[in-house]
Amino acid sequence: MFGASMKDEISSKKKTLRKQIKLIKRSLSSDDRAIHSNTVIRKLEESVEFKNSHTIFIYWAMDDEVDTREFIIKWYKKKTFILPTIDGDDLILKKFSGIDSLRDGDLYAIPEPKGEPFETLNDIDLAIIPGVAFDKQNNRMGRGKAYYDKILRKIKGRSILIGICFDFQLVDEVPVEEHDITMNKVIHS
């Protein structure tokens, strides 16, 4: 168990790292972001984990993340993509069935699929996860809301977890708390 002072120290380190990454993200041009995103997506498409997967939990990218949007559109007729929708403090998973199936999300203005919740988490072969930072031990730090950690806790061990990020988001050490979930692999530009 982590003591209160240890939690405060980890929280402070996470806050500092989030600020550092945010500043670097702001300095990237849209062309640089596209080049780095394409590198990550190409590596993902070439991975044995992607080639062997059928049902994939993935995110619809925000502007400052590795862009997954064209990748999803390219592959959704051959693979089943499950995207998160935000419901209060939780993520509800729903199947992506084309651009027309998206609606404006309530939070962060991220488009979300319409339809019924995807309940068969055991069917998810692969989870492709964003993060603010990752480290060489495959630890992940998110935006601080623990949305993904709750879902990942349910699928870890059944699904392969791959974090994707830009090179500058791969750091020597991510501050880790008990609830943080480690990836099986991290792919970066």
C-alpha cells in the first residue's frame, strides 16, 4: 500500500510530467504530428498482435494524440473496433460501425459511437491505448481521470495491451500508483 506522503509525491511528479508533455505537444506542428502518427500506425499494422486480432478496443484520437481515425476507418470492415464513450466517471464501450455511427461526445468533444454497450469484454483480443507518457517498463500515465485503468483492469490478462505514443512521450520513468495498469508493449514513433 502507498502511504499518504508517497501518494502526494507521486501525484506531484505526475502533474509535473503532464505539464512537460503538454508543452512539447503544443510545439508540434500538425505536419509533424501527422508524420509521427503515421510512423506509429505503420508499426502497429505490421505488428503480429494487430495481424492476429479480431476485436480491438481503441480510441478515436483527440488532436494532441497519435491519430487513430484513418486507421479505424481503413480497417473497421475487416476488424471489429470497440470505442469508448464517457458516461460520468466511467467508460462505456461501443462498436464502431462507420463514420455515420458517431455522435458528438459529452466530454472533450470526442466523437463517440451510438448504439448499445459492448458487453463481451472477453472478446477483445487487443487494446490500443493512448497515454500522456509511457516508460521503458511499459508503465502508462493517463490524463488523471483513471477512465482507462478501470476498463484495463477488466481486460488485462485476456487482451494484449499496447500503448501508442510519440517518441517524446516515452520517458525513463513514469510515476506509478496501485491502480495504474502496465501495458504489454509500447509502440512509439
